[in-house]
Amino acid sequence: MAIYREQEVSDLTTVYGLQFPTTDAALAFARNGRAASKAIVNGRIAAFSGGPGSDCFKAIREYVNGLSR
């Protein structure tokens, strides 16, 4: 889990990731979670962000999507 505050945005961005036993489990959790609109799934890894859409979340999305499946 990480918490960020960007200079241009007064709200905090919280990011966390979870690793599941299977890709299907990660997808199911991401689809049904409260943060589903801000979920990223890559293989067994699901990452979520809470707070305003931000450059931070975009960078994390790029990183997670670049991980090997």
C-alpha cells in the first residue's frame, strides 16, 4: 500500500495491490470490488487506486501492465 499527495491535487491518492492464486480470482475481485472503476489486473496481480484520477495512478497502471503475466 502506498499513499501519495501530488502538488497540484489536494486530495490523497491511495494505491494498493494484491496477488491472487489465479488470474480468475484477481479478475473476479477486481470486478466486484468498490474500486472496480480504478482497478488494474495483470495476471494474478490486481492493483487499485482510491482518490482522484492522477498522474500517479497512470504511472502505476503503466507499471503493472508492463509486468510479465
